[in-house]
Amino acid sequence: MTKIGLLSDTHGWLDENIFRHLGHCDEIWHAGDFGTIAIAHQLEERTGHKIKGVYGNIDGYDVRSVYPEELVFTCEQVKVFIKHIGGYPGRYAPGVRARLVTEKAGLFISGHSHILKVQFDPALQCLHMNPGAAGKQGWHKVRTLIRFVIDGTEMKDCEVVELGGRGEQ
């Protein structure tokens, strides 16, 4: 059983409360738009976990030199595909649906939209997650992240964590 903390779109800022919510997680995943590599370093130092993640469209060379545009890996028995600009079931970004089919992914994670979304794609038998935005920049009203568990082939215990309004500390 693996407990995962999933966030995206920090845009160079981390709420201190994030660490309280990620404290019991086994892995931390970031779906892009870190803002700076210092965000990844701070997450790693404070949680004690190496961050699995991808770069986003606002990330510069410091992030892009460490994190790929796309990441495919297996957690427990679930194939995971992460891409910052990926869309969602019914409206995937160009090439994403084909990649999901090729990889036989059971979990697809994206960021970018700042819209929290957890949606199953029955045609691909794939769960899609977008954790919304954990940072203060953007048009979202509430900062969010997701915690969930992968246990073998099962994804469960999904929790949305609201961190407060975009302008709140």
C-alpha cells in the first residue's frame, strides 16, 4: 500500500500547511509548474521524499533540467502517466489519448488547468486526476491538493485537501 500526495501548479510558492497534509504520504508527485527548482528541493527536504514530477509550461531550465515533460512509471501494480498539459477524458491534449493506449496506463495525471478533477475514462479503463492548483497564481479560487492510496491494482481513499483561498497565507 502506497500513500500518495499529489499537487500541481505551485508557481513558486508553497503553503506551510502543505507539509502537514503530506506528512503521512509515502510518495509526493508534482504535475508541473513548480515555478522554481527551489520548490522541488523544499518539498524533498521537508517531506523526506524524492519528488516524482514533470515540468510545466512556466518552468524554466532549472526545473526542465531535472524533470521530464512526461513521466511513465509503475506504482504498486498501476501504470502511471503524468504530463502537465494533458487534458482530461473526452478532451485530451493532442497525442495524450494515443500515449495512454500505448502505455496501458491505469492512472493519468495532469495539471495546468487549475481545475480539480477526478474522472474515470471507461473507454480506456483509466482514472484521470488533476489536483487543481496549490499555488497562489492563477484564476482558481481555492488552493487544493489530493491524497490517495494505491494498493496493488486498486486506487482508493481519495481525499481532496483545500488549503484556503488563493490570496490566503
